[in-house]
Amino acid sequence: MPDEARVHPIYFDSEINGDFTDMGIPYRIVDADAGLDLMLPLHISGVFQYRVVNEGLLKMYGEAEGFLQRSLLNSLPGVLADSEGSFGLPKELPTHAKEIGDALVSRLSWTWTDRFGVVLEQFAVTECRLTAQSSAQLERVLLTLHADEALRDRLGLPPKRKPAAEKPPRAEHTQSAQSAQSAQNTQNTQHAHYTQQTPPQAPNLQQVVSKLVSSWQAAVEKSKSSAIPNTPPGARTGAPMWRCSHCGRWNAGRFCSECGARRVWFCPRCGKRNISNYCMSCGFKEP
């Protein structure tokens, strides 16, 4: 087989590759029978193959597989958004791999062929899974809809656990509980007799202040330890977030709120790295 006809398979996973590793790829989930229509982030994994048509262009860029992988994953949100949920529920996406692949070819053919000398040959989806955030959001929605197990199965959710039946107490456990209760009653009687004989003492103000300060310090330490660093502040609301390459802070605007650096974005049309509002290579507007 000549070099210009080589076919290369590449595996991808949006949770590991691309610009949507933390937030997931947004997808509209529609189920008319259940009255369900909402946008949730997904993680999609699969494999695609590209065929080399111009070895010279490919060698000019060296290792281009990483760019092709990122370019394909960054184009997936646009393809899924254009579908308006017509590809069905998340677990049905693998059956629509051909339609998704054709849409990706129309989006990427100009960039891949003219710049890298390759064409997208085949595309397949192996798995679609909900993110932790989208699973929690979907569970809340299904709770209001009183969803049955059939709907949960169509959405790819695990079956709802049934509460375990309470076992009757054993005889020895009942005797032990009665003995413990009798001992507790005796202790309470002794304590009541003691408290009746001992006059109450006024609380020490210094001890009260010391306890309040200790409780406040413990609450501060607990809040510090429970804070999760580098978590996107807009992840719960679904706002598009990006991480600053200079200081690592998560931001929602075009400039970093920590160091003022401009957001860096890759053009979904040509793959050019940009920091302005429009692509410097093809003029595509920043998404």
C-alpha cells in the first residue's frame, strides 16, 4: 500500500483529551414521552481514522495526531448542538456515529486536507456517559417527574435502590438492650440524687470564652480543608469556563480575574491558536 493511502486509527476520550475534560460536552436530552428536555454535559469516547493524502504537508507539521484529536473533540459540541437532540438519548449516540462522522467531515475537511494533507476516513462512538454533575442534576429532575425504572434505563442511569427491610431483633440482642436500659436508668437515678445534693455553680467566664474561640478555630480549619482547589466556580451553573495557562485560575470571561491574561482559544474551523476575538487565520469569530 503506498504511503499516501495509509489509514491511522486514533482513540479519543473527552474526559482526557480536548478542551472539555472538566465540564463535558453539552448535549440536549429530549424524551417527549416523559416530558424531558434539558441540556446536560456528557463525556464521549470512541475512535476515528484518518487517511493521508499528502505526506509532504503532514511532515511539515511533525506530530499532528494530537492536533487532529483536539480538533475533532472541539468540533463535536457544534455537531451535537446542530442536531437539537435528534440523535436520541445519550446511550443511543453510538448508533448515530455515521451521521456525526459526516457532519464532522463537512466541518473539518478544509482544515485537515489543506493544512495537514489528511481526510477523516471513519468515526465511531464507543461510549457516552454522564458527568457527575449532570447525573446529580438528572436525578433531581427525575425525582420531580416520578420516573420509573424503564426511563432510568433509557437514560443510562443505575436502578434506584430499594430500602432494605428491617430485620427483627434477636432474643440475645433484646436482653442486652434491656440490661443496658436498666443500667442507664440506675445511673440516671444516681446522677439525679447527686445533682439534688450539690448546689449549682456559676459558669467560669474564661472557660466559656475559651470554648467559643476553640469552636470558631475548628470551624475555620474545617472550611479550609473542605475547599477543593482548582475547581471551576461555574461548573454547577454550566457556564463555559477556561483555565488560565499562566496562573491556573478558572475564569468565565475573556480575561483572567487573577493575572489579567487573555483567554487562549483554538479555532474550530482551522485549528489556529488565537487570543483575539476573531481567528487570525480564517476570520472565524471566537465561540
